[in-house]
Amino acid sequence: MSSEVTPARVLLIEDDLPLATIISKHLRARGHEARVAASAEEAAEAIQTGYRPTIVLLDINLPGESGWGFLRSGVLAAAGGPPVFIVSATAVPTSRLREFGCAGYLPKPFAVPTLVEIVERHHGEVGGAEPPAPQGGLDAL
């Protein structure tokens, strides 16, 4: 990890555990902390018990509560409103990202280095702001 990049505390909400393992290994190799939650409920519990991510990578299609439901719950306010990037195979319109105050969207499949770059560029920003246009795909970089 380059000296100008501070370590991120990443909350990866992803039910595809092989994918989550690959992502977290790459993030850890770059000096970041990566915590995986396989459901929205597990992510909410992590935050409610004190975990404070500097960035959230959120899949939409999860078992139990959806990613949108997780965002609606308001639980991220307790974590200081970290930026949220939707990482999903589901197409997400820009209007939906704005509605939920998401920082961006990375469609699956994606290159892991692209995801790492997003984490290193955006962690620690205050989320909840209207995202700049354009959004989606590589434009989110």
C-alpha cells in the first residue's frame, strides 16, 4: 500500500462467500481491514456492537433483508454515515443511488483492482451526500 493511502475499515456485505473471500484477501494484502457480513442482519449487528467501517460495499440481493432494506434501516447513521458503494449484478439506476445516498455502483462481474481502487479513493468520506453524476460502472471511479 502506498504511503499516502490510509488503511480502510471495509464492511463487505456479500452473501457469495467465495467472492467475499477473494475481495477481503485482496483488501488485506493492501493493508486494509475487511469484515464480511453474509446478510444485512449480520452487518447491522456488527455496527450495533461497535464496528465502524470507513466504507461499505453492499450487495443488493441478500438472504433475508435486501441491501435496500439495510440502507432504509438507518443503521449506518450509528457508524457515522460511511460511503456506500453498491456492488451487485443487479442493474442500479442513478436515481436509485441518489435516493439512498450511495456513493457509487460497481456492477458484477468487476476487476478486483477496480474495487480496491474505489476503497482506497473513497473510504473515510462522509456518506449520505448526493453522488456526483455520472454514476455506474467505471464512471463511479
